Amino acid sequence: MHTRTALAVTDNSVTVHQDRLHALTRPGYVPAFYELDWITNSAVDLRVAQTESRTYLQAIRRVVEAREAAAPADRAPPVRLAQAAVARSGHASHATGQTPDPPAPSAVVGPPAPAPGPRR
């Protein structure tokens, strides 16, 4: 969970640094002398944030791979598990030759209330 949160933070950081770098290097814009340091620092910060993001993605990938490797070999594949869950929930499609249950009748509503004012 911490890795996922860290990935979200670094993803936001990448976005911020990209936006800042794009603003400082937009077409037709000539940066001032003091902004050259800002451009360099933003580029470096962007590279660091992208590297951190890739590292967190690798960590998540390794956790998923480790869980798959630790799963028992006789465990049913995910497709069969999903089919079993659907069957248990009662949403399974009916077998051929069976008709689905008829829809429930709608509730009976009384006569409409008289409308105020004259009718035309």
C-alpha cells in the first residue's frame, strides 16, 4: 500500500515538473538569464521523479510476481474462479432449454389524484 501511495506521489511530481518545464520552454518564449537555472533544475527534478516512478512500478511488479509464484499450483485459474463467483451470485446465464423466470408484475397504482383547476 505504501508503494502504491509513493507511486501516486511521484506521478504527481512528474506532472508538476513537466508542466513547469513546458512553461519555461514554450515556443516563442525567450527565457531570462536567471530562468536558465530554473530550466536546468526542473529538468533534473523531472528525471529524478521519473526514475523514482519507474522504481516504484518495478517494486509493485515484483510484489505481484512473488504472489503469483507463491500461489499453490492446484489453485484454479482466475477465469474459473470468476465463473464460479458468477454462478454463486445467481447471475449465471440459464442453461439451454430453460426459460428465465417471468418478470415480477408491477405494483398496482390507485386512481390519479384530481388535478387542481378546470380540465379542458
